[in-house]
Amino acid sequence: MSENIHKSHNVSRLMYHFVFPTKYRRVVIDEEVDKVIKETCIEISKRYEVEFLYHKCQHTLIPGCDC
């Protein structure tokens, strides 16, 4: 797949960064939810002309991290 999206009247490249923060630093995106998110991304990429470059889920909290 090309990095650019070629249409009849334009050429474009869109990049998005999705972040799913959780309230109160609780671990709510566990392995099962991570799997559903990944499967959903695969289905979206099949349906539309979209390519997901990176997928990462952190299942544990980092002690002392204020981010």
C-alpha cells in the first residue's frame, strides 16, 4: 500500500494518533479489550483505505509516572 492516498482529483496522506486514557489510572484495557481493539482496527483497515502503523497497549500502570 502506498503511503499516499491517490484519488481522482487529489493525493493525500492523513495520520492520526489515538489515545484512550482511563479515569483514575485504573487498568480497564486488559488483554481481552486489547484484542477487540486490534480486531476492530483490522476490520476498519479492510473496509476503508486505512493503514494502522502501530498498535500498543500498556496493561500495567507505571509506578511514579505522572503521565
